[in-house]
Amino acid sequence: MMGAALIVGPVLASWLSLSLSPLLPYAAITAMTVTTVTLVVFNSSASLAPSAAAGHWLGPLASSPLRRLLAADALFVMAVTAVDVVLPVYARQEHAAELTGLYLGSLAVGSVVGSFALGTATKRLPRGLALPVLLGLFALGCAALAVAARLSPMAVLMVCPVAGLVIGSLFAVLRTTGGDLAPAGQVTETMSWLSTLDMVGGAAGAAVFAHLADAKGSPTALVLVPVLIVTAALAGATCARYR
């Protein structure tokens, strides 16, 4: 469902902005946000009783493997956001703004297709190796994207689905690994930390790579994305032996 939303959202925003009015995407965002909050309010289930399990005052952060997983998560989301930010800048710099929505939508298409294809395959990997292996594949996809950016906007469009193949699976594996590493009675808090690091990584990726794309050029910014992903893979690999 997230993949489907990531396909429809960029295409809808791009069409509204370029065909009708630059203000309409913001109106659509507002309407969808209000609808989402309404659905949550009216469909909330009863909360579970708080856990009485005693633990370290740092909570899940007391776990060294979990801290490394959180670092891997932040770096991964930073890389995903970097791609999402740099591709529209690239389209603008190459005078191909009409491809912006297609770039982001085709990344999500790759993510949906990859999730179906890789969902079963990742279960065949030795326990704990799925995260570094998938991150390695993501690094290769983003490296191909950086090469395509040196060729043409259409080459980038062709590579985008390939670059996005493992994104959905990686989000899932990060969450399941977090569940495996969470201390007893602290799974919810662990997931909250993962969501927090998602936001931190996303904010850092947007800020840093938007600046790099404008200052050094979007192809140069894309070259640095695989470096982030390889660093995330190294952090994720150290968690395997603790699962």
C-alpha cells in the first residue's frame, strides 16, 4: 500500500502542479491529511495495557546491536530521501521537469514489484544477512542511477525502477530486525525509535542533498548516495550475530 501511494502521489502532484495550478498539490495534501486523521480517530482500537517489564533507563537504546540498526535505518532513509530530492533537481537542471513525477513514481513501481519478488527470496537467506544483502543491492541500483544521470534524462527514467526494487523490502526487513532485537516488553518503543530515525534520516537527506545538487550538480550528488548505503550495510551487518 505504501508503494502504491508512492506511485500515485508524485504523479498526481506533478499533474496538478503543471497542468492546473502550483497551489493544488498543497490543497490535495491538506485534504488527504484531514481524511487520514479522521480515519485514525474513528478506527482506533483499544490500546494495550503498558508493559510492566523493568529495563534499563535508556530503554531499547541500551542495546548496542539495536543502536547500530538505528544508525543503519537512518542512513538508509537518508539515501532514499536523497534520491527523492535529487531526481526532481536533476529533471529541472536537464530541462525535463515533466519527468519529475515519472521518476518518483517509477521508483515506487520498482519497489512494489521488488517486494513481491523478494518477499520469498529473502526468507531463504541465512538469518540476519537479508539486511546487508538488500542494502548492497540498493547501493548497486543507485550507482546505476548515478551513471544514467551522466547519459540522459530518459536513461534515468529507465533505471529508476531497477534502483527502487529493494526499497519496500528494506523497510520491512528493518522493522522485523528491530522486532528481533527489541528487549522484552519494549517492541513498541523500539518501533518508535525506528520511526524517529526515519524522520531524522529523511530530514538530513533532504537538507544535505538538496544543497549538494544545487551547489555541485545533481549527478555528483547521486554519486554520493551509494556511499551512504554501503555505510548503512556495514552497520546492519554487525547486527546479524546478535539476532
